[in-house]
Amino acid sequence: MSAQMADAINSQAMHAQINQAVTDTDTAADLLSSWSIHAELDELANTWRPALKGLQDRMSAGADALRGCATTHEWDDTLLGRDFEGL
């Protein structure tokens, strides 16, 4: 359930919104190239792009880890149940 929630938050729609926001920031920087704010907008896009990609990757890895824990827990329950069958 938790892995599914992480997947739902880290969806393709979220990826598209993040990409659009960074692209829009790049576009604004280009359009304002003669303004003093150009450098700040450019830096904003260039620093947020890898930061948000890293967040997406960590969320994906977290969901995978949660799935792995759930599988291991289920496996442990099965083995533990077998240990008590003879009692």
C-alpha cells in the first residue's frame, strides 16, 4: 500500500508537471536574457532540474524498497508458520 502511494505521487503526471515547470523557467530566462534576472532564472532551472530528478529517483527507490520489504515479510510469515505446524 505504501509503495503504491509513493508510485501514485511519483507518477508520470508529476514528472510532466516538473518538466514543464523547469522548461517554463528556462523559457522565461531566455525571454529575459537582457534583464538582470536572467542569470537567476537560468540558475534556478539548472539547479532544480537535477534536484527534482534526484527526488523522483529517491521516491522510486523508496517504493521499490517498500515492495521488497513487503515481499520479505510475507516470505518470513510463511516460513515461520511452517515452523509452528508440527507443534
